[in-house]
Amino acid sequence: MNNARAEFAIGGRNGPCGATTCADIRQFVVAGGNTPSGATASIEKITGAIDAAPPTSWSNLGSLTVARYDMGFASLGRDLWLGGGQVGTSTMSTEVTNVDMLTGTVTTVGNLSLGRHGLAAAVADYGGSKAVAVFIGGTNASGNPLATTDAAALAGVIGVSPLATKRNTPAAARLPTTGAVLVTGGRDGAGGSLASAELLVPLATGSVCAKDGDCASTFCTDGYCCAAACLGQCQACNLPGKEGTCTKVTKTNGPVGYPAGQAVAGFGTDRPLCAPFGDPCGFSCDGTSTSACALSSPRPTCIKHTCVAGLETFASTCDALGYCPAPAPATQLCKEYACGGAGVACRTNCSDNTHCAAGYKCNTTSAKCEPTGELGAACTTAGDCKTAGCVDGVCCASASCASGLRCDTLYDKGRCRLPDGAACTSTTAAACGSGNCVDGYCCDTSCTGQCQACDVAGQLGKCQAVAGAVHGTRTKCLGSGSCQAKCDGVNGLACGAPPGVTTLCATASCTAGVETPVRYCDGAGVCKPPITKKCNEYTCGGTECRASCSGPTDCATGYSCIAGSCVTSGDPGTVCTAATDCKSGKCVDGVCCTTASCASGLRCDANGKGTCSKPTGATCATTTECGSGFCVDGTCCEAKCDGQCEACDVSGSVGKCLPVVGKPHGGRTACSGTGDCQAQCNGADRLTCGTPPGSSTTCATPSCDGTTGIAKPAAYCDGAGNCTPPKAVACKPYTCESTACKTVCLAEIDCATGFTCKDNACVPKAGTACTAPTDCTSGFCVDGVCCNSACTGQCQACDVPGAAGTCTAIVGDPHGARTKCSDGGADVCKALACDGVDGTKCATFAHGVETACSKASCVGGILSEAAVCDNKGGCGAPKTRACAPFVCDGPDKCKTACVTSTDCAPGTLCTSGNCAAITAKCKDDGTASIATDGSKEEPCNGYRCDPTSGRCRDKCTSASECQPGFACDAEGRCSPSSAPVAEEGGCAFAVGGSPTAGLGALLALVGLRARRRRS
């Protein structure tokens, strides 16, 4: 070797080989190692015939990107693999390098998970047919043994399950029959030697895994060790029963948790779902193509033929790109008619007013809907309208509209508003008839899709799918520059996918001794970062580093062109392999140095001047510490790196100035905005953050409260970094559906209280309370309820119980503020009322025979009753009758009971509260009662006959009520008196008198006894 070195990497190869034999050539390559002046990066090779004596001359093949020694290394074919190694006294390398031993090409593959030296390495057929280098164990900068294991291929470095035992300087070799790697010996943490051995056995196909390095196949796909990479959109390695086998996804199968026919997203593969997501056009995995989803065949109907709220939408089928027609399906307004009962098409005739649109009524004779003259109804002259005027063919709330306004805008017909396509601003948005001000124009929809716009030339005011860049403040398509995604002019909702990995995004270049190859997009919108190569002793030649020289200009400063090669001059900072190469006699860190060695953590190749300073990637506090002259993000950086979206502390690439994704690093100015609306670094633009998310970016999720019926739509960023607060809306007349208001109904349950489902729209139930016509779908708010017509007749009403909401002819007094019926003035019988038939006027008399029209009177026992109305507007004649057997009771009624006979009519007598006719009279001498017809006479037996009733008394209160010869005793009875009583004619009566007198006394006594027996 030209350079003395120890702890270096060595690899050998035979070749090239033909069909049956290998050429009689041998070649050995040594790389890196420890020289008397420290680690070296040089690579040398020696080549000769197999049977010849060992060659004595070595040639320079190239240089490693990092000088190091005590690394892990292994060779296979023409490849020499190096991993880790010691850089300085306490600095460990993480770099994994591949050296092409034929050409000397040095390729940086990636970085180990931990920097270390004293590690073992083995090239193994770890993946069946995929050769990888496995780097095992080793020691970190603190001298601690490690169990960390990594595997590397040209595609990069992957983690492998760690050793069971931490080992420093173990030995490793592949077991050819199993593919496992045997790891033996090494030192433990106490410095002792280990006698144990273990196998790194990769997981078998079908085993659950977390990373590629877990698997024998080196493919961990969809969570399973897979027999192949299995990266196609419509293939998966986790189909039930086929785990580990790359299987086509079909319309009938699918990965766990995904619908049949869908691609799988998740695990390490993260395939996109079939797009457009959830679209009825049905992109799915068809079992034929594994690379991408396919359209369903035949193309399904994606929009049904419907008619809702006076708008008929025609059926549409999916287009050839898997979308429903953009921007919207074909529609037509039903104009004066309502939707048909089936909710499919507009009506073309009518039989009642419900078949007509608001502002129209049904002419049942012609079966056509005619204008009512209400707000928004069609008209030809002002006389057709009940409103202020007829403007733009509709009954308008204003007599005329100001310039630029119209009264026939679709969504606010009847009021002067800006039409679709009119220019608008945020302050005039409320004047748009559609309610939408988008891209500076009144727009027919909210038009929030990322690839929609309302400012397309020739289609102003109509929401269109656009091609190319997004319009306005909408979120930009993913990526940047030539790798940025674009709108395709078909899908208005989102940008298409970014250009794939075959799209060139940067040309090759070579500047200031650094070669940068061509670059391609990464398929995610970013131009892949360059893998640069230093020209070292050579200068740039075109877009590449020179490999030879023909003059001094082909060599870097400090090098001379001798025999076609650039040879160092030995000046400080020039490349060296030994002290003899340098004028100073000091070769440190692969360059001629002004000092014999550098202190710990410093290198002589860090600043290109041959003096000791910190290398890139070392921690620092000031720029003077760093060989690069840049201390950024606390590390010595290769460049100034002060762009808002670049950093020098990116994990795995510390010291390299790289663009970052997300928030700026360190003390750099934060991106504008807050929360979800804050701008972000995009990984491409180093200088500034991208623009804040546009109006299609959600910053608050939508919600709908089923109890209150209040919906809060999703909030969107305003393009300036702020979250625009959502405006709560009432779902009424609809109810909530998940996080938003329903807009159509299938049943009454879809409608708010007081509304019912009709023609797939929620309309007020009959009699729903209202305060203004705009509260009602019919446009009529009458008697405090939504009514089916204007209902203005004097004897009509819309609030009749049991028929609320229907204009009904009423009975009685007019309702509400309608004109009252005549009260007849002074003649109550002439008052009028509604008859329940004629709704236009009061058509009947309010009072009939139940209403009195004159007062009653009673005179001389004759009662004249009060007169009542005759139902013809007149007062009827009063009826008369006699009060007999009673008399009048005051001026206007007859008595109906008696207390005394004065309460009775002549010829009647009060008996037990009733007046009864007198049927007897007293004998003239008062001794007997005689029937008035003379048919019977009854003696009164000592009592006097009562002349009032013509009946004999049966009690007495005084002697005057007794006949002569009788006295009224203490018990109220007429008893014979003991004193002689003078008879009429002057004759005295004595017991001992004449026989005649004695007989009379005897008869009187007998009679008295008989009365006593009766009493």
C-alpha cells in the first residue's frame, strides 16, 4: 500500500466472468483506516493475475466522504460495504457507504441508527435474493457495548431487531443454508470476553412485523412479512387467510377494516384508497390491475332523477374519469309549478293550489297555475302584483331596482339583489341574490372545492372545475415547482396527484467543486434532495467532476496536473495520505495541516485551510468555532442557512442545511397564522413559509345539536392564517343529520316540529304559527298561522280548530282584523253574522228565536210574554196567556204558587200552596155546607160554615166560629154551652121544659158526641 494504515476495510473480487470462466484477474481494495496522523478517507486498489507474484504497486481509487477507521465492513461481488467507524478521538460515524471496487464510485447509502465503532458486519442473502449488509453491535463514544443492528442496501438503511446481548467487536458470518447471521464473541461492558453466540434469524413470511428489517424477505408490508414488496394500490399482504402473500384486491375481498374492492391504507405501505373517495362512480380494485383502482363497468348512475323544492335534477351517470358531471348535473326550475307527488319531475298542470309554486294559485278551470301577485310571483304589469311593483318579470318588494340589481334572482326572488356574475366584495356579499360571494363574483353555489372557481372567463358567477393552479385563496396544490400537483379541470374538489418519480425537476450541475446530479420528483410534490459529490483534487468539467487532468485549471487549488492526474502541492488544506505529502510534514485528518494533531472534537479538514476547527455537525456556540464559518441551530453548519424554512439540525443530517417541513426551527420567525390555519414550511421553499391554508382548509369540525336543531358548519381558514368562526344556522324546517342540517326529507321524522315531508321537502304543517309571509312555504301568514291561500274574505279564516292552515268559511263573527258584521243598530233582530257557507260576506242574521226583542208584561191576570226575533230581521208578535188559577206576580210574570187565597184568581182557593176551584157554599144560617150545584148538604155540627171556602170548619179560634149554643173551648173545639141560649123568636130553652125542647137538646148532644168520635 502507498499509505500505512491499520483498522481499515478490505474487499476483493475476481472478474469479470464470462459464460463459463472468470477472467484471470484479481483485485483488492482497501478503504479508510487509521494512519499515524489519524483517520484517513483514501481508497486504494491493487490488481494482478491470479498466479503472478503479488503486485508491489498500489493506485489511488478514490476517497470516502468521511475519514474513519475501525468500521464494520464486508464485501460481495464488486461491492465493498462500510458502516460506522471512529472519526476522531470521541466522534463516531453513522454513515453507511458502498464502494464500487471496479470504478471506485463511492455512494452514501444512509445512516446507522446509532454512531459506533468496533462493529461486526456480514453480507448476507438476508432476503432470499436480496443481498444486504448487516452491521452488528459495536461501541458508542462512551465505550459502552451496543446491541443495535442495522441492515443496508443501495435503497437505504433499515432497522433490524437488536441482539440479545450487547457486544463490542463481535464476529459475524452468514449461514448459507438458513439465511441467518451467526454472531459470536466480542467484549462485554466490563471489558471481559464473551463466549456466547446468537443467531439473527429474520421472521418468516406471514409473520407479524413492524419494519422491513424484521423479515427474511426484507419486506414488511401491511403489517406482515411479505414475499414481495407488494406496493401496488390494488394488492395487499394482509388479506384474511393469505397473510404474507401479495394478493390482488378484488370487488369481493378486501383487507381487514376496509370495504370490499377498496385499496388498503395503513402500516408501512400507506396506499391511497380508491378515489374519488366514497364517490358512487365506484373506482375499486377489480381483481385485474394491481397497480391502480379501476372504474366500475357499466358506469353506474351517480345522481338520481329527483325533484325537490321546485328544482328538477336529471339523472347522471359517471364519466370516463370516475366523476359525476362537473360542476353540476343538468337541472330545470319548475317555475310556476311544484314538484310532482313522486318527487321526480316538475308538475305541468294542477288541480289545487298545492300543485303550484309559491306565488301561484291553481285555476281549476284551465288546470294551470297562475300568479297570485304575491312577492316573487311572475308578472307582466304592476297591476298583476300585490307588492310595490313588477320588476324583471316578478312581483317585487320595490317599485324599481337600482342599477346592477335585479329582482328575479333565483334564491331571493322578489327583492332587489346582485345577480350571479356581478362583482362583489366581502362588504357587499349580503347583496348577492345567491348569498355567495366567491372569487369576487356573486356565485351560484358556495364553490369551496380546492379546484373550483367562480371567476372563470366566460362563465362568471358559475362554479366551475378548473385546470392548473387553484384560484383565489384556496389551499395550493401539494408540492412546489415542477413537482407541484395541479387541478385537472374535472374533479373540482381536490388537486390531482403530484407528478411521479420519472418527472425531471432539476438538471445536473457542477459548481465550486461540488457535483450535483439530475433530480426527479418524489411523487409527493417535492424535488428529491441532491446527493452531491465533492470533486476533491479535481475541478468541475461541465456538469460533472473531472476524473483526469490535462492542465492546471483541471485541478483544485493546491494541486498540480502530473501525468494526467491531479497531485497535491502539499500546501495546508490539500489532500494527503502521509506526512511526506505535505510541506509542513504534518498530515492530519487527510489534509496537510499546520499542526501535528488537533484537539478532541476538532479536525484539520474542516475549513479547507489546514488549521484545526470543528467539523460540520459538531455542537457550537459561535461561528468562529466552526471550520465552515457557520454556527447555526447550535451546530457547525455547511452554509449560512438562515432561511425561514431551512435548518442545520435535521435529525440524521446534522450539519447539513436542509429545507424543513412544518414549523421553522430554532429562533427563526414563526410562520404566520395560528392553529390549523397557520402556514407551514413545505420542505421545498427554504426562504419562507408557504401561504397559510386557504378557504378549503377546515379549522373547526361541523356539528349539529339534535335537541336545539342548531347547526354549526365547519369553519374554514381565511387564507390569512385565521380561522373564520362558523355562523350557527337553524335547521328548521329540517332536523339534524350527523353534523349538518338535512336538506331533503323522506319522512316526517326528517322535519322539525310543525313541519311535514312533502315532495321530499319539509313544508309547514297546516296551521303552523307564523309572524310573516316569509315564515311560510306558501307565502301566506294569515290569522297567525301558515295558510294555503291569502284567505282575505270577510267570513273566511285560517285558524279554525281542526282545520288550521286551510282557508275555511266560518260561522259567527269574522276573525282577526277583518271587517265586523253589522250589529243592526237599535234593532237587534237585524244584526248579521257569517253563515259558514259564503266566505265573502256576512250572509245570515245573527239572532233567531232564542233572542228576545221586547219585554214581557202582566196586567189583570193576563201575561204578555217577551217577543223573539223571527230569523227574517223582524221582531215577532208576543204570546199572551192568563195567569189563572194564579194572579200576576209583579209587572212581567205570573205567580206559580200561593201562600194565601189572595194569590189566587177569583173562584179559586189557596190550598197547600196551590190555587184550587171553590166547589161548595155556606147555608145562609151558617149551619151547613151546600154543594154549589145543590146536590148535597153537609151539617156543620156546632161549627159555623167558612164563607170563604163554603166548607164546614173543623176547628175554632173564637166563639164566633161556633154555632149558637156552642162555645170554643181551650182545645179549639166547638162544644155545647151550659148556659141557656135564647132561640130565635125570643123562646128560652130549658132541659126540663116542653117535650119539644127536650128532644132538641137530646139531638144536639148526640150530634156532639158523634163529632167527638170523628175528631
